[in-house]
Amino acid sequence: MGFWGLIGMEESHEESKNGEFYSNSTAYFEFLRQKGETDYEFEDEYYFTMPAISSS
């Protein structure tokens, strides 16, 4: 496999991890909503991280 194949695999892995982070975060927020609780520290980190993930 050449260099560009490795780059493609790396991007695919990043997209997979980004999707996993988004899915896990969404599930966590839903869990908190159902319990009537908040996690402002995580929420701050989430909204700080998402623009970086979305632009990749």
C-alpha cells in the first residue's frame, strides 16, 4: 500500500472515531435529559470540540 492509501486509511479512522464521539456524546446527553441532570463541564468540552471534528 502506498502513501496515499495510508492517508486514506488514517482519514477513515479519524472519521470513524469522530462519528463514535458524536454518537456517544448524543447518547450521554439523552441519558442526562432523561434523568433531569446536567453536566456543564462535559457540555463545554463537547461544544468546544465539535467544530474541530466537524471541519476534519
